[in-house]
Amino acid sequence: MTAARPGAVVAWLAAVVLAKPLPAQDPPASAPKAPDAAVAELGTPAAGKRAADRAVDYFVRTQNHDGSWGSTSCETTFEASFAVETHYAWSVAAHGLATMALLAAAETPERRAALERAVRWLCNCRMTQRGSTWDNDAVWGWIYGTVATTAVAMDKRFQTDAWRGPVAFRGREFAGWLAKNQEPLGGFGYYDDPPYTRRPKWGTSFSTGAVVPALDLAMQLGWLPDNGTHTRAVGYVQRCRLPNGAYSYDLTPVPRVTGGEHINDVKGSLGRIQVGNWALHRAGDPAITPAVIRRGVEQFFEHHRFLAVARMRPVPHEAYYANAGYFFFFGHYYCAQAIELLPPAEREPFRAQLRQKLIPTQRSDGSFCDFLGSSYQVTAATAFAALALLAGE
């Protein structure tokens, strides 16, 4: 992330006071391990299914009567400096992810009812809007709103007359707002720099990559004209790819945030590598070969401790190589998507490693969390984890 924005400074300082700083050197290469048999059991498809079922049933159990989850208001001190609209945007994005988890899960009557309530809320909720001059976190609502509505539209359960129209109408809105907020280089970002303009001037590789396949689907569905939005987004992610296989945070210089470690090192790019390779492969980029995808997945597990040590740290980018807690489940979800792009014979060993990393972080109520603990964050993290565990089923 670039330098802290004005509205977040006070909250960041409060969080820093409460946070224990990390030492300058890398963490130990390995932590004490559970018995081999226990680790192996966590890697089995059966263990993954149990954990995914618990996460999905958490959504069924905690869904609000109107079909949403959690709250759209500020719930932590850190978030107090953000615009009210920002909390709403994060909640809409998390709702889209939870809807996708229900969509991907094996159906039961209770899950089907929860899914329909979730889709109905997504189709009728108020559209997210830019919260302030510098804060454009509304983009997260548009990104995962587009991702979710395209996924719903491709599901046969929602290809009836009763659902097709509302889903398409809302999908066009999400994709349309995204297109209007695409920055000049082709990316999508959640902040802007002065002088502030209606169309933001800053994007990131990971927020852009996350929506590239959905933009293509939106064009196929007739929701988005073929006016270059998708092509420019693909080009942005391509230009972020570095010779070492990492993806730069954005296309502007990123300051060194912690010690001599840089966010654009492989160890600071573990989640971005997965979403970048997945997005570009889905876009048909010939440079993203199975060997490139495989190496990215291998790097994810080789350096996983840098994500693990950041999980639940209270300050963004305070961990080694500027990792942030909220990279954890985001990275695991897109690693799962990358694994499914590999030749079938190679997938299960990587899936097993992913389960072994994810399942121990599941909470007693079936949910997951990697940052702050606000309800939208729990919703998003639980959805990312459930979708990662369900990948390949």
C-alpha cells in the first residue's frame, strides 16, 4: 500500500501503540510441528469437506433476516477514521463472497434458502459509492459484486425468468460502475492521490486481477460492452508482473515499509502471485504456463510463514515484507484457484498442503478471520476459506 491516507493516520497510531513490533530479521524457517499423522489427516479431502461444511453452515446459521450478514457500521477503533460509506462497501464485497461460498457448496434445503436470500439481498441492496475524496473502497463492492453476480448468472438454479432479470440488472450496475472507475493505466484501486478526480488515478495488481475473469464473463453475458475495459485491466496486471515471478503492488513506486524488506519481493507478493497468475491465465496470456503457475504455488508454500505471522496483526503492512493480515485468506483462495489450473495429476498434493494450512485456523463456530475481527472481515475470510476448501470438488 502507498503512504497512509489522512483519514487513517489517527487510527493507525492507536493501533501501533497496541501492536508489538516485529523484529527486523525473518521469522524462523519452521515452527514446532504437530505429529505427522495429525498433519496428514488435516490434508485429506474428508478433513477439507468437514471444515468447508462448518464454514458454509456458519453462513446459514448467522445470516440476517434480510439475507445479509453482520453489520454495515463501524465496529473497531481502527476503522473509525473511514467514511461510513466505506464500511458499507466492505460489507457488500464480503456479502458477494459469502454468496459465492453458498453457491459452490453442496445443496441442502437450508443452504438453498440462505443462498436465495443472499442473492435477493445482493440484487436489491443500495449500490456502493465513493466515500470521500481519497477513499474509493467502494471499488471492493463493485469488484466482488461483479464476481458474484456473474457466478450466479452462470448457475442453472438462477437461469429462470424470476431470477435472470434482477441478476442481470444488478450485474450491469456493478460492472458499469467498475468501468467508470478504471484508472488511466487500466487498473482498479481503492484510494486516490491528489489532485482528486472523479476517475481515480491509482490501482493495484491484486484488486485488478481479482475481477479480470468476471469482466470477461460480464461481456459474454452482454452486461458490459467490449469497449476495452477488460483488455486494459489485463494489460495492467501484465505490467505488474516482475522478472522474479512476483507482482508489484501497483504501477507506482512503493516505499520500503519495514526495515530493508520490500513489499514487491516474492515474500511480500505471495497472494498477489496467485491472483495475478490465475487472472492472466484465464485471460489467455501465453506467458503464464503450467510451469509458471506451479512455481508460484510452490513459492506460496515455501514462504508461507510470512503470511502466517501477519495473520491478525492489527496494523496493515506491519509484518515482514509489508505483509498484512488480510492477505492471508485472500492469498489462500487464489492459491486454490491457481492449483486448479495445473494438470490434474499435480493438484491433490498441493490441495493437501492448502488444507493443512487452512484448517488449523478455523474457529470453534466454523468461521475464519485474519484481520480486526469486524463482521464484514469475518464474513469475507470465512468465504475465502470455504471457497478454497471447496475448490476442485
